[in-house]
Amino acid sequence: MEVTAVLAAPVAPELLFDLITDLGRYPDWLDIVPRSRPVEPDPDDSGPAWSVDLRGQLGLLSRSKRLRMVRTQSESPRIARFERRELDSRNHSSWVLEAQVQPLGEAQCELTMWLHYGGSMWVPMLDRLLADEIERSRGRLLNVLGVSS
């Protein structure tokens, strides 16, 4: 499953990039991420790591999941990529989040976020849940950036 969302933001690309490269800030603007905290990186990690809780509810059905995510790419102020990297020996579904910031002017940019989920557990409800959450999160993200929506 793959989802892409785009947001125009009247802020400097660096300001937006600083926010989206820290998964610890995602609970400030994304309700499906109620908790995200830095964790000690593994020697094999290519960047910082976070323990990220995901929670979603559609009607009476709710699901939650904890992922260990690692920032695997960071090219300021343009691209950040996060990938699931669990430390146990089990086989886990892939989760990949990539955020690209495209400057459109001195204080204007466009954010494109792409999420890939390689499992099947959440798929029946994930499409609808993510579509709703993307719409709700746009204004919150702009507010965190200091822009009234």
C-alpha cells in the first residue's frame, strides 16, 4: 500500500525540513502518531532511531502498532527518509516514510510525503484512515510551523 500527500506551506524550506526530519515532533501534528520518542541507535543504523506508536480508529474498530523507525536518508533541506528497522530476529512488514521539500521561493515550499506499508494487517482500514488523517493534519502542521490555517 502506498499513499502520497502534498501540502503547500508559506514557510522557508529549512523550517519545514527541520520539523519533518524529527519523528519526535510528529505527535504535535499527526493524531495517528500519539507517541514517538528517540531511542538508542543500533551500530548498524544509518541515522537516528525512534520508537513510534501508531493508533487508528474507524468506528468501533481500532488498531495500534509500535514501530522502530530509523532515518536512513537526510539531505537538508530537500529529502528525509525513514524505514522500519526492528532489532529482533523476526520478519516484519516494511514501513517507509519519505518526505520531500521543494522550495518554491524564499518563504514558500511544497511538502510531498509518501508512505509505503508492505503488510496486510491494517490494509482494510488504512486507506480510509490515512485519507481522513491527512486532511485533518494539514492545518495542525501549518499551526506548528507558526502559520494560521
